[in-house]
Amino acid sequence: MQQMQTILETDWGYMRAVWTDLGLWELDFPVKAKPEEFESEVTAEVKFWSEQLRTELNMYWRGFAVDFGVPIDWRGYTSFQKSVLTFTASIPYGQTTSYGALAKEIGNPKAVRAVGGALHINRVPIVVPCHRIVGANGSLTGFGGGVELKQALLLLESGDVNS
């Protein structure tokens, strides 16, 4: 599987995107300094997807509800992990659900820990908004970008950025 890499300059920083012939494979959290990694040669299709993702991310960072339209390459996930992540991708902007509720939604109510494990290996955060999954009591737990970033994303989506 050939992978191509682009660096997206967004309102919240630089984000590295890795693409395959099927779509987005991996997306890094934003960083302030431009990554030293270089962009690889990309196809016209990947250039299009990359520009689309950059535009959608900037709309998101500006507080607009965005339904990300770039294709995602789901290869490498088990069917259970894919079911968790595709359900997570359908959670509307500004809403949250708990790990337990997500497990019930995908028809596996006892798989709460496995849901957390599937979210932990999400390669495309923000696009698949795992930050919208919270503890049963609403606590902000388990996020690869850190609890502070999770809180910032949820505040952005709530429209309450002054909190």
C-alpha cells in the first residue's frame, strides 16, 4: 500500500495527513511548528482531498459544524473497531455520548472497554471525532491528544470558547 503525506497549515497549527489510494489513512493533532517531515509526491486526487480537508478543518476550527467529506481508508481495523469508529464519525457536532452508550448502539453493550480500545487506535482524530466520547458521568477521559485538547474541542463545538 503506497502512502503519500501532506502537511496542512490550519488555523490551529500544522497537521500531517497520510493518504492512500482509498483516502485518509492518518491525521496528526495540530502542532504550532511546521513538522520537519516533508510532503511526498502526491496524486491529483490526493491534492484535491488534502485541500478539501484543509478547508474543512479550518471551517471546524472557526466553530462551524462540519461533516468531513474526505474518504477514510478503513483498512487495518477489525470489523468491531470499524463499527466503533464509523458510529463515532456519525455523532453530530456539539454532541457527546458515553463509552457505554456507544457500546449499546453498536449492539455490544458489554464491550465498553473494547470501545475505548478501538477509540484509542483511531488514526484520524477530529475527522472521526473520538473527543465526543465521554465517561458515563460526563468526565473527560481517555484522549490521545490529552484531556486539555479534548476539553478545548468540546468547548469549541459548544460555542462557549470563553469558558
